[in-house]
Amino acid sequence: MLTGDPMRFLDPKPFLQAKEIVHAGLAFFALTSLTIAWSRFSGGLALVWPGTAILVATLLPQDVRKWFPILTAFALLSWLATALFGFGPKVAVPLAIVNVFEGFVITTLMLALRPQRDWLESVSGLQRMIVSVVLGTSLSALPGSLLAHWMVGESWKQHGLEWLVGHGLGTFLFFPLALMISTGVIKNQIRKGSARETIECSLHCASIAVVCAMAFFQDTIALLYLPVVPLMYASFRCGRIGAVLGVLIVATFGAVSLSMEQGFFRQIEWTLAGEVQLLQLYLAILLMLALPTTVALKQHKLLLAELREKRALECLVSDHTDDVLLNLDPRGHIRYCSQAGHRLSGGEDVIGEPLTILFDPLDQQLVRMTLVQAKENPETTRTLERAVIRDDEVVWLDTKLQAVPNPDLDEILGYAVTIRDVTNRKLAEIKMRREAETDTLTGLANRRALLRHLEPRLCHAEIRPFFIVLIDLDFFKVVNDNYGHVTGDQVLVNVARAMCKVATPECFIGRLGGEEFAIVAEGLTLTNVIELCEELRAAIAKLQFDIIEDADFRVTASLGVAAISSAMTPAEALSKADQPLYAAKARGRNRTEIAGARNVAQIYPLRVTVA
């Protein structure tokens, strides 16, 4: 569906000038007088009525507040034409009222049903115009037919049918030309058109005239379908003007052939009234074929203009942005890649390659899964943030991916992908997280980081058990009280260094707070953990701190070990290790205790002794 200003369909002048309204009134009087004098074959209603089309085309560009004087003037002109060439003055007044009432109703319906005013520019507008004409002529047919029945007798139903055919088809046939004249479309087209376009339009009109002469003025072969070909081509090449002028040319040849009783009309044994109605129906069918063609052509041009604008904008953005813009086919292979994409690929041609070529080989399955998920939910944007290696550097890519659905089929047309280099942001996030989860004094992980490390492991503890070791320095308050907090901080730093030297790669070390530390040990046996704890306890005990000359002190630590083999909360896991730690404190400190055992010596002979 085309978007934008709905009024862009018209080439409107805001209001008609007084001179133009006078010209419209004169045209109304001349054409209605001519058709009344020529087409009242049975002495009843005129079988051709262009007057309503002229009235509607005059009212549409005007402010509603200026309608009344126009309606009054056209009613007087209609009364005059009917009085001079029709039923006479006796019924001219009520018939004039019905005529202008019909124009008023059609105009009101057209504005109400299609305020965009694109009656000749869109399929919806054309449909609303036809509906308005049908409803307007239907409402006026009953009073008009009753007036004709009062004047000439005969069946009022027959008069009603003549009214519907004459007014309905006449309005439909003459309205496009009348509206294009009143809104200045034809004048603007002539003024803006080049000499080449004028010559081309003239040639198309000439070709229609030649074909019409062949079709209407011979009675050997039925050729009334032939004018359709040049008419459609003229509509395609020249738009609305070609369609309207083409139908008028066909109408002229048809009217001349009908008047002369030549060609096709000599072959059918109908009344003259029937032949006129048949000609109008034929012309209406031609117009119904030509106008939608011009509508489709106009919308096609508008769509192409919008596409060109969007393509120019997309090219400008894609060529001057650091974001990678990709278009993938339904298989997930690249069919368009912006300049930034070629830079990301290292200058390699990625057209025709799968999207996975821009990611790490280990992430290819993840990329494929993301494509499948996007295909299953086309209206949902999928996000993928992964790291890749480019020129021996780690680059973080934030990828947003969405499938493009095919509205006509249950499938997708492809994928739209954007990739942004978020390395600086990611490094900043990592730095901020590291700072937020690092103990500023010792450089170890803080309590928050330790708990975050514990959570996923506790969820799978039943199949991957591990150990928690709590380490608490003995009598550390005495150190602070006797030597000051600066010395106490130095003790904590040296203890942290000793822990890092002793610990294995399977250990995660953190400071819970104060003088309390913790180790999460994975992939170790109980024997390995006890050896680690005893080695760490001995290393802490060997630390020597010099305060003044010939004066030093040492610290010791108590350790509690707990095996975690079932799911629990981080608080419960730490509490489980707290119990053996309290036991170590109660049994003299500077020792390792294991949850469920009286002391470490019960299950493991100590190999490390402290001097």
C-alpha cells in the first residue's frame, strides 16, 4: 500500500474562478440542450445526459459554502434547456430541481466515501466514484420517471430505466473529462508536456480514429472489439488523457455511425433509443477498461518513485555507516552486502556465501538456529552477540536479524540483517563488571562475583559435584588493633597472593569480606582438596610481616571444607562450609576441618607441617 499524503493524487486548483464557473455553466447548457434535442427519440427523457457530470466536476473543487449559488445557477440553466428543447416550461422547474439534486447527492457521496479525492487515481477511488454515481442516479430516477410519466404517459418503470441508463452512463462517461478540465489537469499536462509527448499522444489518437473508422463503417465483420487495442495502448502511454480522449474519439465515430445508420448499427434491428443505450454501454465498458489501466500506471509510477527515494537513502546510509547491512535469500546466503560488510570480511567477496562466514566457526550452529527461529516468527527481531577474531584481535558483533515474510505464500522472501561492531561497548561492560566484581584491596573476586560463579554450578551439582572451602584468618582483629589497619590490609594482600600461588586452575578464589575468603574447587577429589587446603594453610603460616626492626609477627588461618553434591542456594552452600570452619575455630584454629568428619587427620595423614 502506498503511503504519504493522500492529496498527492490530484493536480488540483483549490477553487474555480468565477470565469471558469461561467464557462462550466455554458458548457452545461450547450450539452444538455444538444442531448435533449437529439436523444428524446420517444418524446420522453433524454437518453444521453452529460449535465450531471459537468455539475459534479464544478462542485467538487469548490468550498461547500459556495455550492448553493452554483446549484441555483445550474438549476436555472437546466430549466431553460428543458423549457426550450424538452418537455416545455410546465415541468421544467421540478425536473431542474431533480437534476441538480442528483448532482448534489453524487458530489456529497464522492467526498464522503473518498475524501482523498483520488477518484481517477486509485482503484478504491474509482470504485467509490462508481458507487456514488449509481446511488445518486438511483435516488433521482424515481421522481424523474414520475415527472416523465405525468407529461407523456407510458410506464413510469420504462422512464426510470431510461433515466438510469441516460444519467448513469452519461455521468460516468463525461465525468473524467469534466473533472480533468475543472481541476486543471489537462491544462497542466499540455503546459508541462514536451513536444515529443504531444506528438506521441496525437499519433495514438490518430490510430484510434483509423481503427474506429474500420470498425464502425463496415458491416461485413463484427470488429467493435478492435478499438480496445489502440485505446489500451494510448492509456498505457498517455495516462488519463489518453484514456479519456480515446473514449471520446470512439464515441464520436459511434455517434456518427449511429446517426448515418452505417456499419454495425445497420445490422441490428433495434429502435434508435435502444441503439443509443447500447452505444453508451459499449463506451462505458471501454472506459472501465481504460481507466483502471491509467490508475495502475499512476500507482506504479508513484511506487517506483518511492522505491528510488528509499534506494537512494539506503545506498547513502549503507555506504557511509559502520554498520553492516545484509540481505539474505531464504537459504541464509548473502545476496547484498554493504561496504562495511566487505570490510568486516577482510575484503573477501561474500556474495552467495552463507551468513556463518562472518562468524567464528564454533558459532555456526548458533547462527543457523537463529535463522530458523527468525523464519518461524517473521515479525520478531532476533539478536545475536558474539565475538570473532579479526586480524588477531577480538571483535564483538551485535547482530539483529529478521525474516521478510511473503504476504501471498506461507514462506519467507529472505532475511534483513544488521551487524554492528560493539567491541568498545563490550570491553567497557567487561571492565565495569570486572570492577564491580573485583575486591579493590586484594584483586580477588568479591562476594558478588563469587555468588554469581556459584549459581550455575549449584544447579548442576548432582551430576557435577564440587567443593567449597572457607578460609578465615585467626585473631585478625588483634592485628588491626596492635599494628593498625594499614598493616592489616597488607596482611590481606599477602594472604591473597599466597592463595593465588597455591591454587590450581580449577579453583575460583574470592574474598567474602573482612578476613574471610572462599575457594570453589571443581574437578578435584577430596584428597586433592585436602592437600590444597593444607598447603594453603602452611603457606599462610609461613608468611612473615616486619613492622619494626627486630620485631615481626605471623598469622594463621582456619579452613572449612564442604562437598556440594545437590542443588541448593548459594547461602545454603556457604552455610554448609561454615560449619566445619566454626569447628576448626573451636578446636584450636590453624587447622582444616571437613564437613562430616571430626578432623582432617581422620581421613588423611598430614604431609605438611608448620615449623
